[in-house]
Amino acid sequence: MPVTVAVLGRPNVGKSSLFNRLVGRRIALVDDTPGVTRDRKEGFQSYGGRRIRFIDTAGLEEAAPTTLAGRMTASSEAALQEADLALFVVDARAGLTPSDRAFAEWLRRAPVPVLLVANKAEGKGGATAAMEAYELGLGDPVAVSAEHGEGFGGLIGAILERLPEADAEEDEHDPDRPLRLAIIGRPNAGKSTLLNTLLGEERMITGPEPGLTRDAVSVEFRDAEGRVRVVDTAGLRKKARVEEKLEKMSTGASIEALRDCEVAVLVVDALLGMDEQDLRIARLAEREGRAVVVAFNKWDAVEDRSATRRRLDDVLMASLAQSKGVAVVPMSAATGKGVEKLMPAVRKTYAFWNKRVPTGALNRWFEGALSRHPTPLVEGKRIKLRYATQTKARPPTLLVFGTRAEQLPEDYRRYLVNSFRDVFDLPGVPIRLQARGTT
Ligand code: GDP
Ligand code: GDP
């Protein structure tokens, strides 16, 4: 079920123009003459993984009865009935009219959240002009220019914040919800041993023989900050019985655990070094969009620690593009030494993974990034990026819009992602970038 956003406001404030921008297609007619758009227009677009149905009410008001109240309620009310969020559009250039104030009065009693949008706020004086809309008592106005495509990053962010949560995401807002941790790595790296140490008691049986780990899907413990659930310990249990199958099975189990977790601890056997199998598992974590912390285990048995550390770091750096700066914890799961540093590193990475960058800072970064390194030409035509918005966290996901943005080459995408990671200091977290072309 998509959520529904209704675009409301008096005639000529720019509802159709706004709707066109949001939906990304030219469906509604735009004209200077009030009342040119006739029928109610609907369009769908996805933002931040949410499918949104937009309703444009432009042109609906004029046909209605002559009284102000009658005009506003007849058709807008119908749209509002279906909406999860109302965008109330005012004209920042024209300033507030009695009609706007009456509309606002009516919307204050609306059963859905209202987002105030001050349109036609392009250029230098735009933001100041938009300020007047505060008077309406509907909260902070979002200043945009539908015609020039300005301010849409902030607008989309504000829309996403006010939408009701999708069902599947619901429990993510329970403050006492446990952090979901996966312990991944190849067989014999010391995953079960680490889990036992974390649990602080011999709740699971480990040993050199395969198949001994207690049968469980998840277990919980508490660290300094709260509950932690270790997911899919059944994956830990699935120790292979046949040597040749070892590799395949551990990867399979890791995939299951990764789907279910927020942060993955990749346990590496420091005695053996990082090999292709470790890297494959780490890349899976990146691909699934999980935050990663690396444990260099069996540190107690490592002879030349600084050389080993250097060797492991080098492989990590060279192989995991997205995990630049990933937290690394040398430890001995067996003796417990160093294990106390693991959960603080996990919590820190988890916070990065959850990070939401404020719109202002995001815009400044975006402008800076574009000016330091202009967008490339594709087939002789320049890609013009207009705005960026962070559509979600967990992991941080950026959406950039612009002409031919969908053709943005991979190296430029990587440049933007790395620049974003550096500026907002988000090591060890995959960052996603979506690019959407606009008309
Ligand atoms: P609606 O009646 O609320 O749907 O308004 P329209 O989208 O039809 O726009 C009304 C007029 O305002 C048209 O002439 C648009 O070109 C113009 N308009 C829309 N958005 C902007 C904007 O951001 N800046 C300026 N300057 N004009 C705009
Ligand atoms: P898993 O297959 O990844 O769950 O690995 P286990 O936890 O079963 O450990 C595999 C083997 O490595 C066992 O013999 C453990 O005793 C040993 N081991 C685990 N952690 C350490 C450690 O920190 N130091 C040393 N020296 N051995 C360890």
C-alpha cells in the first residue's frame, strides 16, 4: 500500500508545478490562468524506499461554491480524506492572502499532519519571503521553487519524516529494541568462542568438533548501552561435517545472518590472515547494507603483532572500498582480552549507520562537492545535478536529482559517496547513492 500525499492550497500558488516535480513527469497542466488544470491528478513516485501516491488538487477549488469556506472544503476535503500527509502550498512571492489564512485555519483541524510549503521562493530573497508563512501556525515552512527545482532535497526529507511508518519498519522505533548483531566469518575463526565470551557464560558449547554449538536462532545479552540480540546463531551452529563444504556453508549462513542484522562483526583468524573467503563475507555485508566491525581474533597466539596488524590492515584497505576506516578490534575471544573493546566499536558504527545529516549541511556538502569536481560529460552532454537529499538512514542513502542524473558514471558516484563519507565521518558504513533524472 502506498502512502498518499495531497497537495493543497489556493489557486495559482504552484500546486501543479510542485506536483509535476515530485512525481517527475509532466502530467498536470500548468498555466497562468487560474483554473486551467481540471481533473484531479494523481501520480506515483518512490522516495527513500517508500512508494508515494501524490494527489494534485489544482483546479478543484474554482468550480466549488462561492464562499471561501465552501470552496476549500468541497474538494480539498475529499483529497484530505485519502491522505496520510497534506502539503499546504503558499506563494512566497505574493505573500499570505485571506484565503491562505482561512485554509490554514481549516487545516489546523485536519486529521493528518500538514507540511507547509512556501513555493516560488527561488533566488536570494526566497528564504526570507518564505518566513512570512510561519504566521500560519503550521510549523516551519519548507522553502522551494517548483519552477526552478530548488529546495526539493529538503522538501522530500520533510515529507519522509512526516509519513506514517511502513509496517515492517515499525519496531525500529521502539527505544528498547535490541541492537541486532551478527557474528560472521569463516569456520573456526572463533565466532562461537566470541559469542560465549560476550554472553559471559558458557551458554553455547564450542569446541574443535563441528556441530556442537547449541541450537538457537538468537540469543540476547546486555552491554553498557542496552540490549543486544545476536541473530541467527543457528548459522554458527551449522558447522560443516564435510571439509569440502566448509566454505560454501559458512557463506550461506552468513547471508542469512546478514539479512537479519544491523551490525555485522566479521571475525578473522589473525593466525591465518584475511583470505578470499573473509573478503567475500565482508563484501556480502556491504552489499546487504550492513555496518561492519572487524575482529582480528586469536591475537593471543600471534607472534609478531605489529607486522600482522599491518598485513591485515593492508588487505582490508585494499579490498573493502565501502568500509574505508572500518573499526578493527584485535582480540582473543578465548581469553577475553580485547573483547571489551568490541561492543563500544559496534555501538559507534551503529550510530554512523543510523546517521541523518541535516538538510543545510547536506546542501553545503553537495554544492562543495560539485564545485570541487564538476559532473562529467556523457555523450557530449553535461550531467547537471540539482539537488541531493538523504532519503533514509540504516544505511545512509542519498538521492541526487538532475538532468541525465541516471547516467551518472560509476566513478563519479564513488566520488560523491567517498566525499560524503569523509565530510560526515562515516567509517565502516556502506553509503548508498541513487540518481534520478529529472525533466
Ligand atoms: P496551481 O494553480 O496551484 O496548480 O498553480 P500552477 O502550478 O498552475 O502555477 C501557477 C503559476 O505559478 C504558473 O504560472 C507557474 O508557472 C507559476 N509558478 C509555479 N511555481 C513557481 C515558482 O516556483 N516560482 C515562480 N516564480 N513561479 C511559479
Ligand atoms: P567458529 O567456527 O568460528 O565458531 O570457531 P570456534 O569458536 O568454534 O573456534 C574455533 C577454534 O579456534 C577453537 O578450537 C577455539 O578454541 C579456537 N579459538 C577461538 N578463539 C580463539 C582465540 O582467541 N585464541 C586462540 N588461540 N584460539 C581461539
